[in-house]
Amino acid sequence: MSLRRFGRITAALAATTLTVGALGACSAERAGGAEETSDGGSETTMVGIAMPTRSLERWNNDGSHLEELLGDAGYETSLQYADNKVDQQITQIQNMVNEGADILVVASIDGTALAPVLQDAADEDVTVIAYDRLINESENVDYYATFDNELVGTLQGEYIVDQLGLDDGEKGPFTLEPFAGSPDDNNAKFFFKGAWDVLSPYVEDGVLEVPSGKAPATVDEWTSIGIQGWESAKAQSEMENRLNSFYEGDDKVDVVLSPNDSLALGIEQALEGAGYEPGKDWPIITGQDADEANVKNMLADKQSMTVWKDTRTLGDQVATMVDQIVAGEEVEVNDTETYDNGMKVVPSYLLEPQVVTKDDVEDVLVGSGFYEASDLGL
Ligand code: BGC
């Protein structure tokens, strides 16, 4: 962590009302991006923002929101998307370091592949915030800001239990097909753990049956059902295979545990192709992110719920962290136990996700301004 660099900035901030005045012009609430140079001038703090891909709606929203927030507060930003290619992301981060980034905000593609480039960043006193996804096997991750990932899975599992009435004496058996996220994404393990801790007791006592057999014996074996790169098309073909191979005649799938919306979209296409009909035999299906296509599918009874993470609040939290780092203040975190990256427990700020169903779309997603009613055909 760049104690030296930001120690210098803090001293500069404390010593000059001039700098504070200049910052006030950038943002009424937050400190801005000016840092004092050795000759007494001031230089803008540069924040590199590395996002995984443009192919998923949420990362586009995350990136543009953060870029705007930080830009409005007077920081210089460099926002890069890496097309889900690990090498491309490493090169982008390397370039940000070479171009003098002071702080890096990184939503990693492969959480274990960034240690060497983050060592280069640390050598240049760059402070690193892991964004949404933890970066593993590196000492040089200073902070982590995310939603409570395990809770995302817990909410999905509890939704299923509740909808099937499993705690109200409904005996089943019900057929379940579980999916998990990308094996290289640290979050995917937490999503699965949250859901599987809730659902596996019902699998063990036979109330939930998994005809495909794709039910990991333990949470640690979750990668066996992981969908690489969170790709909709891969989830679709996996679901098609399961339906073709394990469901004959009148056999139907009652529930699909999908960890997020991109997988849910592919699974919903497979169900459609297999002749399932909304309102008739369509299964319960979970999701995460409230992507536009999935919210529309919820309205059309093709998806039961999504776990909504208001990515604007994550951006706000990260912008606050950036301000606190630059001001040399203590960075606010609310979890110092959960996220061990193999080298250290990374101080984290966890935000709370929330379940959204068809009934809440208007109040929650439109009411909060996340969507315009017209985006959703309302
Ligand atoms: C994020 C999810 C997202 C998934 C696929 C995860 O790391 O937390 O919100 O759906 O990646 O991009």
C-alpha cells in the first residue's frame, strides 16, 4: 500500500487551505483528486479502473458510474474493459501503472492471475481496491468493496425453499438443477456456498432430487458445475444437455438454481426450446443482477426472482474509499474476517443485496431510478 505516497498527500492537504479550497470546487461532499507535487504545485490523482467485459450489462453500468463519480470529484480516470481476456486485463493494468496511476480499482477476470502485475503496482506505491471480485494470492490488495456474496446465494436458496413450501410441510420430491458461476471468479464459490448451505439438507433427505446428478457432494466441489466465463450460451447448452439426457416423457424440472442473470438467460432459452411454457410448467428459476433482459423475463413469468445489487451504491462506496485513501484517513470497512485471499485477509466493505420479484419491479427498480419504466416496456 502506498503509505509513502499518500502520507505525502495527507501532509499536503493538512498544510494548505489552497488545496482544500480547490477541492471544494470539485465536489461539495467529497475530497477531490488534487495532490501536491514536490515543487508545491498540484497534480491530479489518477485512478485506473479495470473492468472485466463490456458483454455484461452490469459491468458497463459499474464502469460508467464510477468514471462519472470520480471524474466529477476531480480525479483523472482511465477506464478499461478487457473482453474477459486475462492477458488483456494484465496489460491494461500494467499500462495504468506505467502511466502513473495512484489508485487502481480492479474487477478481475481471473482472481488468481494478477499477483505479478500487482507487485509492479506496489513497487510504484499504487493502492489497489478489489472491486466486486476478490483478487487472490497477492499481498498487494489493500481493500475490497463488494456486495455480501454469500448472502446473494443464501437469498436464492431461501427463495426456493419458500416458494416450494419446503418448511410448510410440502413434501415433494421436487426436481432441481443447480448451476454455479465461473470457476475463476472468487465470488462464484460464495454464491454457491450461500445457496447450497440452504438447499443441500433437502437434497440429502430426498425432498429435492437432482435427476442429472449434477449436485456437488460438498460445497468445495462447486467448480464441477461451474460455467466458465459466466457465458449464457454455455449455460444454455448445459441445460439442453441435462434436459435431453435426464428428462424423458412427462418428466419436468421444477427448480433451477442459477447464480446470476447471464446464466439464467441461457437456461431460459433452453427451457423455451424444450417446450416449457410460462404460467404452466415453467420452473422456478433464480438470478442475480437485475439485467434488463432478465427483468423483462421476470415480467413475462420466465424468471422468478433476481438478487439485485444496486451497483450505484458500490461505486459510491469505492469513491468514498478513494477519497479516504487520498486524504490519508482511515478507510471505512465493515468486514475484516471473511475475505482471505490466500496471502492476507483483505479489509472489506460489504453492501447488502436484495431480492426483487416481478411484483417489486416497478417500486424498487423503477422507483429507485435504476431503470426507466420505458426501458422495461412498462
Ligand atoms: C458478479 C456478478 C456477475 C458475475 C458475472 C460476478 O463476479 O458479482 O454480479 O453476475 O460476476 O459477470
